[in-house]
Amino acid sequence: MKHSIVTSHTISHEVIATINTQRREVFGDDFSGDFEIDPTPTNNRLFMLVEDGHDLKAFGTLQSVQLTISDVSYVVRGIGNIVAIERGGGFGRYLMESIRTYLQDTEQIGLGFCAPHLVDFYNGCGYTVTTDYTSRFRFQDDTLNPTSYVLWFDPIGDFDHQLRQSQDFIYSNQPFW
Ligand SMILES: CC(C)(COP(=O)(O)OP(=O)(O)OC[C@H]1O[C@@H](n2cnc3c(N)ncnc32)[C@H](O)[C@@H]1OP(=O)(O)O)[C@@H](O)C(=O)NCCC(=O)NCCS
């Protein structure tokens, strides 16, 4: 098993096609649309890929997201599209651990949302999972993901403290990623 990080500029046509097919199968058609190869270099969206031999086994995305709380902005990595193509073989855990290592090495906060039945999975992979802040997340005037748990990994360790400082809304510059 190995992992790699590619950008939406460097990802291959074959891999992005597999990811788009899997996303549609797992999350449904009403998602934000297929990912496309970006013609210009950018690292706004990263893809974490887990492969076994030449087979893609799991993937997830890390989207650059700006969060603003009471005029203070944080650039975080929005964790999304977490999928193990082959389930129950440890690929999902390896994916989330690889994302954690990347966040640790680059000193970035990673933050996403998940359904209640996945709380144990993310906890087991070393992420904090809570509903404490769910209702405060906003994109424009709408709640970001009203029924979900918020999950994050913070290598620096004071994000939770910053969130607790106020009850203000946490504005995202992106719709749910
Ligand atoms: C969630 C998902 C990524 C897990 O990947 P996976 O490769 O099947 O998980 P692993 O084999 O690495 O399991 C790791 C651990 O998590 C547990 N686990 C896996 N799926 C779980 C689930 N749905 N609920 C609770 N625990 C789960 C496993 O039992 C295992 O525990 P253990 O190490 O104590 O034995 C995978 O089920 C998936 O792709 N689901 C559909 C897409 C999805 O819902 N993505 C999340 C969006 S927020």
C-alpha cells in the first residue's frame, strides 16, 4: 500500500475518471459536479490517493478553504470525498492516516463533515469529531452542513480553543467541499 498527493493540474485522466465514477456511485448525482483537470498549476485542491500495486484503492480531497470567525481568517484544508473503493481492507484508515501525516508535516488544519455512523471511524483514525460547532458553520447565509458532525485534525493544537472563544458564525468562502 502506498499513498501520493497530486493536484488537480497533475492528476491523470484515468484517475480523475475513476474518482468521478466512484463519487457519483457513493454520494449520488446531486453533488457539485465532476472534477476536472485544471489546465493551470494550482494546489487549491489536492487529491490524496492510496494505491495497492497499480490499483487505486482509496482517495480523498483536500480543498483550500478560508474560514472567518469574527474578522479573523484561517486557511484550512477542507477534507472531503473520502472513499475506500475496496472496503474493510484498511485502505480507508491508511488514507486518513496519510492525510493526518500530510497535515502534520505542513502544519495545516484539516476539517470536514461526516454522518453520525462514521464518528468511530474518524475517531479511530486520530481525528476530533464533534457536533459542538456544526450549527455555526455558514456559507453565505446558509448553514454549511446542518446535520453533520464536524471532524478535524489540528497539528498546532489551538483551533478548538479559538472556536470556543466566541459563539460567532464560522463563515466559509466555499460551499461544502
Ligand atoms: C468510511 C470508509 C472510507 C472506511 O474505509 P474502509 O477501508 O472500509 O475502512 P478500514 O478498513 O480502513 O477500517 C478502519 C477502521 O474503521 C472501522 N470502520 C470502517 N468503516 C466504518 C463505518 N462505516 N462505521 C464505523 N466504523 C467503521 C473498521 O471497523 C476499522 O476498525 P478497526 O481498525 O478497529 O478494525 C468507507 O466505508 C467508505 O468509503 N464509505 C463510503 C463513503 C463515505 O461514507 N465516506 C465518508 C464521507 S464523510
